[in-house]
Amino acid sequence: MANRIHGILQDFSDEVYDDLDEEGYFEISDETKALGIMAVLAAIGLGTRGKLTKKIYKKALAKNEKVWPIVYKDISYPGLIKGSTRVAKRYSLPKPQIGSPLDFNKNELFVRQYYEQHGLEFVKSMSETDIKRLRGYVWMDRNVPKEEFLDSLKSKYIFDGEESRFARIFKTETQRADNGGSRGYVEQNGATWKRRIGRYVYPWPRPSHQADIDIGWIPFDERYPNTDEMFSAESEINCYCHDEYAFTEEMPTD
């Protein structure tokens, strides 16, 4: 799985390299470089509304549309099963009906909804991240020889600092799917209240997460006010929080 995703990222790096070369990135003058990052980005059309930005973003979308089914099948789907099964046992609900990853006719409704909604979010979010990362790369490596640039670019797309980008995706999407599966299944079974619970391991809950935790119980169909999430880890990377649910008409008092 990791090798397949890394292979897609490396192929994308080849395309980005060719596009940068075509736009004259490797011929940018020292005078332009001396003006700073914004001048370099403008020179090759990699600014906010630049021609190269639009071109690469379109390719990033296509690339991430290939990545998402792999992530879903091997990461998100097991997480959905784990989350829905866990809350079924916790709240004495019927065992969820789970089929194969893409056989939606044999799955609970929330599985299809998760694939459609969060698949699009994954593709868009990853593509936006690709552009943000690329802008940093072209500035940091502005003096790297052309013959060495591609290897540097591939390495940066695959590794996020000392951690593999795949490892970051795996941790984030596993937790997101677990919580998403929990929410989707209890929603089908009449949940009325929810509250965010922090997992007190390093890193400790971020201030916005802790603020949601401190609120306690809120109506099930409302977003957590400080993170704007319907369920914990919906849009945050490396989040370790989870949710608890209630099925009563009145707000729980515990």
C-alpha cells in the first residue's frame, strides 16, 4: 500500500519537474531570487492565481483521485468497521451490516456517505497541500542544481520531515474513519447528544479541541463550536480525540 502511494507521488513529481522546467524555473536569475519567495513564485506562475498553479493543481487532483481508493480500501474502510462495531457494542446497538469496501449495496448507508463525502475532501485537501508544499520546495531548493532537483523533490513529496507522508496519512485517516464510522452508525440508530473526549497522550489536545471538550454535551446534529467539526478528527491531522454519544431526549447530566 505504501509503495503504491509512494509510486503515485513519484510519478507526480516527474510531471511537476517538467512543468517547472517548462516555465523557466531553472533559469531564474539571481536578481529575481534576491527579491524573495514571492518574486520567484510570480516569475514561474506559481502565485495564488498563477497559470502554473492552476495547471499543477489540476494534475494534483487527478493524482489524488488515484490515491483515495487505495486509502479508502486499506485505511478508511477498516476504520469504519472498527468505529461502527465499537459503538454498536458500547451502546447495545444491532451489529452493523458490513460487506466489501466498494459493494455499497451490502453496506450500511453511512459507509457510502463516508466514501462520497470524505473522499472528495481527501482529494481536495491533499491537492491544496501539494501546492503549498511545492511553493516551499521551489524556494528552499532554488539553488539546488537542476540535475539534483528531481531527486530532492521526490524525497520531499514522500517524506514530511523525518516521517513518511504515508505514515501521516495512515494515522490521520485511520482516526478520522474510526470516528466517522462511529458517528455514521449512531446517527442511523437515533443518537441525540454527543461530547468530545480527549486522549491525554502526547501531543496533548490542542487548545481548540480542549475548548470543545470543556463544553461537554451538545446536540448531536450541531458542530463542535471551536473546531467546526461534526465529529472528532473530521478535519484535523494527528487528532487523538474521540466522541461519546447519548440517545436520551434530555441532555445527560454526567
